[in-house]
Amino acid sequence: MPASRRLPAAGALLVLIGAAIAAVPALVSDFVLLQIVIKSLWLGIAGMSLAFLIGQAGLISLAQTAVFGASGYLMAILVLDHGLTIWAAVAAAVAAGPVAGLVIGAISRRSSDLYLMMLTLAIGVFTFFFAQQYQPITRGHTGFNGFDAPLLFGADLSERKPLFYVSAVAAVAVVALFRLVMRTPAGLAFRGLRDNRDRLQALGYSTSATTISAFAVSGFAAGVGGVISVWYNGAISPGSIDITRIIELLIVVTIGGTIRIEGAFLGALVVTLLRNYANEYTNRTETLVGAAFMAIVLLSRHGLLGILLNVKSLALKALRFFRGQRMASEKEAVA
Amino acid sequence: MHPPTGAAPPAGRRERAEAASDPLRYRLSAFSQRPEARRLFGAAVALLLVYYAASKSLEIGDRSLLVLLNGLTSAGLYFLMASGFTLVFGLARVTNLAHGGIYLLGGYAALSVQRATDNWLAATALGALFAGGVSVVLYQVLRLLRGDGLRETMLTLGATIVIADQVLAKWGGIPTDLDPPSFLRGSIDLPGSALLYPKFRLAVVALALLAGLVLWVLLYRTRLGMLIRAGVDDPDMVSILGIRVPLVLGSVFVLAGALAGIAGAAGGTYLSLAQGEDNRILLASLIVVIAGGLGSLRGAGAASVIVGLVEAFAQTHHPVLSVLITFGMLIAILALRPHGLMGGADHARL
């Protein structure tokens, strides 16, 4: 499609998304809006940073919670301990995302596959222990409580609807940014890293530099997710970045699948629904979440989205098959 | 500009082109690529660290013996965990992140047996058996994925969640521990000082040494060990020769699980059994395994001693920064040796 025709299409899409966002608070109850929708949004944004890394650059990072935590903690520290104005702290925290990504990428630039997974797991768990142990900065176990979400154009972001709108806009913005990056030569280099490292290197690219920049780009989403989560919870503590959170992000991405980065929102929605409603049926919510995760890993390479797409293509195949049969029998009848 | 002397490995074309315009960078990269220079640098750093540790230890005098022994005790526990983890990785190419969960299961199973029979050895044996059983069940599930490394790893992560939650359901969330066997209760006098040290902790070191010895005999003196080593080198060739590789793999999983179970019983005796212990021990063994070189048993042995000592040292002298120090050491090792102390570039070396 030529660029001139792409613009109206993109505009129409934006209007559609905008209308959908505006409609959501009217459609769902206050409880669902707060507990399900908004939570899925920030979890999805954070998950998308991992979906981007895995799906686009083929890098499995378990250190995205470290980025998430770095941004969340930085904002809380700057506001509560250093008295910075909130929006300056927010800007610093969002900027901290890519920087933290850069650091993690630099540490793990030479690793790939399972080695990378283990190294980043070590980084992620280390960050948790650091937050728990290094009391002078992180306040140890308790972390930061009583964080007030800021005002934006007079709307209080600790209220449901304003927070929802801001999270939704942030989600759309992050998706748009990632889509944009995916179209640039850098995005192409990321896919080169995923598909064939050696070839990328033979073409003259530095795999280290590509790895580091992929981590930096993905860090942006994790940082934004971290900031919104602190507004949402009014707090951040080591528990927000412990190993269950690391696994949770991975579950979100695995359920959502990595073919499309937006799958993370589907995964986040499923996880949030399970966490909220499963305890009406069983006391062992975590077992259920873990078992569901294992089942999806066993059944599909591309998560729930992959299963859905499979069902769709199977249905199409079946349809074609029966149609073919009918046509054959009609031909026989004619003969 | 003069070409560098010495045998620098060829750099990439792009790097060389960039370097030509930047002599300093060229010299730096030539330096970092010369093995003898790297070794010299590593040795200098190590010497400085040893000097620092020694001077710190002199400050606390006698008590540095305690630090040393604490470090060795942790090292023993880490070796029990890391050896199984690294064997499974070397042979099956599976990163078993449920290894910490299996540790906890082994420990709690031992606890139940001990409450029933009041016999530590029986409890440990049954705990190890149970952990080995769980491990082999996990292996059977992993086989469904036919060697898709990423999904296998994620499956083990899922298993971690399920195990942790089931442990919580069965044994509750209150920290608890096993009683040491009667002949290992109490403390002994350390020679040459007025200090006491728990017998059981020393027994953990002995247990790890014993496990190392048994593993060595198994790997280098038995037919199964020969198959395991061959499987690490070239799994395809081994299976072509008519060996039933799944059987070998299964036995390695049992072995690794049993080692983790023993570690769980030992750790549950001198530390405690609690929620979150599984992650703590998993992180420690991950650091050991990565530092030692994935798949390398000797590496796991060396790294567990280093990690145990560094950790004990850091906890005594810099309690607030202890995790940071352990981790900094890992980063330093990886910076000097990207594949760990004894890891190979392409394949594991036992």
C-alpha cells in the first residue's frame, strides 16, 4: 500500500481504537474495570516487553521484572525520599527503563538461548534480593507504601476511569512504538538475530550491539508498565519483582503467544481472570495457574493465540474438505 | 601503524575497519583477545581479591575460621544441587528450573518420614527416593516436547509453581526443620581455638565430598557413566550405536533428583524448610552452574567452593551488599570466561 493511502487507514484504526477505549468503562462494572481491565493493561504492557524480545529478537529474558522494578522503585524513591515533583520522577522512571535494559543487555550480550535465559534469571532474582537487602535505598522488605498517583489535567489518576484511560493510551502508544521499531532497519536486524545469528554477523552486524539495543527498546515497555503498576498499587516492594512475578510475565507471554506482540494483552487478561475468579472454585489458584501454563506449553508452540489460529485453520480445512466432497458428489450426480 | 605482535585471533572485518581509524581501541581489543594477557589480568584481580579477603580475615582473627567453615558448608549444599543440575543440562540439554522445587519436596518428604520414624538416615533416603521419582516423572512429561529447549524450560518453570503451591497446601507455610541424627547433634571444639562448630554442618561437607566421589566413580568407572559421558559428547552417535538413550537420560534425572532430595534433607536440617527456600537455593545453584560452566561437573565443584566462600565472606563483612558481591563475582567470571570456569564453547565437558 502506498504511504498516501496508509495514512487514512491508520487514522481510521486510531478512531476505532479510541472509540473502543471510550466505550469500555460504560460496558463493564467498576470492579471489573479496576481488578481486571486496568491490571491486564499494565501487566500486558510489561509482558509486551518480553513478547517483543522473544518474538522479534529471539532473546528469552527473565530479567524484565528487574527493569519493571527499576522504573517503579526509581519513581517511588525520587518522590518519597527526595521530594521530586511527580512528573519529573515519572519522566526519569520511564527513561530508566531503556537504561536498565541497556545494562542487562550489556551484561548478557554474548549469551543466547538457554544460557541467556539462565543469566537473565540470575539477574532478575538478584534484583529482587537487592531490593530486599539493600535497605538504605530500597527500604528492604516493606518497600514503598502510600504512593499517591499524580493528577493529570485535573483528573486524579488514583480514580478508576482516569487511570484506565491513561493506561489504555499508554498501551496503544507502546504498541505503536514497537510496531514502528519493527519497521526500521533496526527491527530487521532484531529479526535477523532471531532467525540466524551467524548470518547476521556475517553481514557485518554486531550481534552484541543488536542484542543490547533490543534489550533497551524492550526496556521502555517494562518501564512504562512498572510506573503504571506503582500508580495502580500505590506501592512497590520486593514482592512486586520476586520470582513468581518473573514467572508470571513468562506465563503472560506464553499464553498470549509471541507471533504478535499484542498477544501479551490476551495473556495478561487470561492470567488476571484466573487469579480473580479461580479462587471461587478452588483454594489452589497457583496450582491451577501453573497447570494451565504447563498445558499450554505442552499443547502449543504459540500459546493460546496459536491454539485459536490452529482451530481456525482446521475449521477452514474441514469446510474446504466437505465442500470438496459435495462438489464431487454433485459431479457424480451430473454424470 | 604497526600490526600487533603476538597471535591475536582474527577480528571481524567490520571491527578491523573501525579499529584502523582508532589505534587505541585496536590495541585494547588486541589486548583483550590475547589469552596470556587475559590470564595475567585475571590473576592480578584474583591476587588483589585474595589480599583483600586475607586482610579482612586478619581483622576478625579466630572467627575467620568460622567464615571459612560456613563457606564450605554452603559449598557442600550447592555442590549437591549444582552437580545434578549440570549433569541434566550436559546430557539432556534441559535447564531444569524445577530443581529448587525438587529440593524442597525432598526436604519436606524427609521431614514427614522423620516425624513418623524418628530416623534421620531413613528420612533422607526416602526423601531422596521421592525427589528422584518426581524428577523422573518430570522427565517423562518433558519427553513429550521432543527436545524443544525453550518449551522444556518453561514447562519446568510451570512445574516450579505447581510444586511450590502443593508444598504449601500439604505442609503449610510455617518454617520448620528436621532434627539432625543423634550422632551428629551438638558441636565440636575446633582445634587451635576456643570456638565451637556444629557437627552436622561439618557432616554436610563430608556428604558433598562423598557425593562427588560417588559421582566420579559412577561417571568414570562404570558402564552407565561411560554412556553418560558419551551421551554428553554426541547423543546422536550414542543412539545410533543401539543404546537406549531415554533409559540413560531417565537414570540421570533420577540421580539429579535424588541428589537434590539429599540436599533438601541436609539443608532442611541445618537451615530450614520454608516457602521461598526453593528459589533461594535455585538461584545459588544457577550461579554455581553458570560460573562453573554449564554441563561441567568439575566446574560445578570448583564454582560451588568459590561461591560458598565468597558468600560467607560477604555475609560476614558486608551483610548489606552480600548478594551484590556474589553476583559481581559471577559477572567478573563471565567477563573473563564467557562459558564459565570450565565450560566449553560448543559442547559441555564433564
